[in-house]
Amino acid sequence: MLAGPHVAVGAIIGQRSRAAWIALPLAFASHYVLDALPHAYFSLRQPEALPLKVTIVAADAVIGLALVFWIARRQTRWRLILGSAFAAVMLDLMNPVTWFGKWLAHLPVTGWLISAHITSAYHVPLGAWLPGFGPAIGVLVLVAIAAWLSSTRRMAATSTAPDTPPRLPSQGPHV
């Protein structure tokens, strides 16, 4: 799956969790869950349809990062949200395409994680638009709805009624 749904789901996990010891492993594990959904697989190293691939990756990055920063805005635990977003996409960064990923793939600690990542993914060809991009778009829409609902609840909890002025502690209870 593209990076956008991974970072967006990781950010929601970070927002809804109270502690890093819960949020970070859950966000990391969410990568396997999302990759089990059908999704388009393509490599930027292969020259076929390269402008289309670059456009898709750029749009995905913009949408994913915009969702992450929208979720993290005005949050006291913004570091946990950003860390969870990073944890959710970390497996793709560990992919054995780069020299760093190849090195990690040979380590006993990380090699099995990368192997499980490669074998558990459900890839469909780039030309299969609906099964390739439908689940990713669905995940992004669900995350956006969850973030919007969370922000409206937070705004409702912190706002006062428009006709009621805020009370000072010395004024006693409002009657």
C-alpha cells in the first residue's frame, strides 16, 4: 500500500492512544494489516509509466502528510502522533531496495520482519485501478472521517455556550 494510508492510520492510533508503549507497536503492526488489503504495487525503478507513478507517489505523500498534520494540530501529544505515523510506515523504509534496507534484511532482529512484510502483502498490478487504489482511498476517507469526528468532539468539549460568559472561580457556581 502507498505510504499515505499507513501514516494516516498510524497518526490516528497515536491520537487515540494514551501511551507510547501501546501506540508505537500498534502503529507498526497496522502496516501488516493494511498491506493484507489488495493494493497497487509498482516500483519507481522500472521506467514503464514513470510519470504516472511519480504523480501517484507525490499525491499520496501530500495527502498522507496533510492528514497527519491535521490530526496532530493542537494536540498535546503531537510527538506521539508523529512517532506513531513514522512507526506505521517504518516497514516500507526498511524495504531491501536501498543499501540500508539490504543491511537490515540480513540482521536477525529485523530480517524476519522484512521477510514477513514482503510475503504478507497483497499486490495487484498498477493497471487494476479499483482493486489497486480503492482500499487505499477507502482507508484515507475513513481516517479523515475519524479525525474530523475527533476534532468536533474536542471542540464541543472545550467550547462554552455562546450566551454564557465564562465564570471566575471567585464568582461561585452559575445558577
